[in-house]
Amino acid sequence: MTEPRIIKKYPNRRLYDTTVSTYITLEQIRELVMDNVEIQIKDAKTSADITRSILLQVILEQEEGGEPIFTVELLMRIIRFYGNSAQSMASNYLEQSLALFTEQQEMLQNQVKQT
């Protein structure tokens, strides 16, 4: 397994890709994710792992432009799980559901390619 690509976030809100030694955008973060590149985003000052919060920003940017995945009702349901005893169960369920959905999509794409 390879080491994740390290990206540092500086106080001026700029993201610096240490692998290619250049500043990058949230769109470029999205492209890395789409290319299945494992990334880890760290706060440059504290070295804290802030990958989740940056990925949430990428999702927010995608939701604001184009066709959103999350409806208002779905977002409200997700919010209701926070602090609830079922929070970890909901997280596991969503993760497994998306993994199964992705697997089924890949199988369907492979079938279409073969025909």
C-alpha cells in the first residue's frame, strides 16, 4: 500500500500539494479523489488531519453547482442522526450502501462494455 499524497492547508486557506510542490484548488482535490488517489490533508500549522472537513467543502462546492445529490429531506435525516445512539450505525450503513452501489455500478458498466 502506498503512502497517501500529503496536502497542506495554510492559514491563508491555500492548499499545497507536497508531491508536485504547487498550490491546488478544491476542484483539483476532487480530481484526485475521482482518480482514486489516496490523499491526506493536514493543517500546515498544527499538522492536524483535516481531510474530512476539506472533502466536505468539495461536496458543498459540487452541491452548489449543477444537480445536487442531497435533497433537503435527506440532509435533515442525516442531521437527526448526529448525537443519536444510532449515529455510528447510520455511518456504517451509509458507507456499506455506497460501497454496494458502487460495486453494482461497476458491474453494470462492465456488462455494457462487453456487449
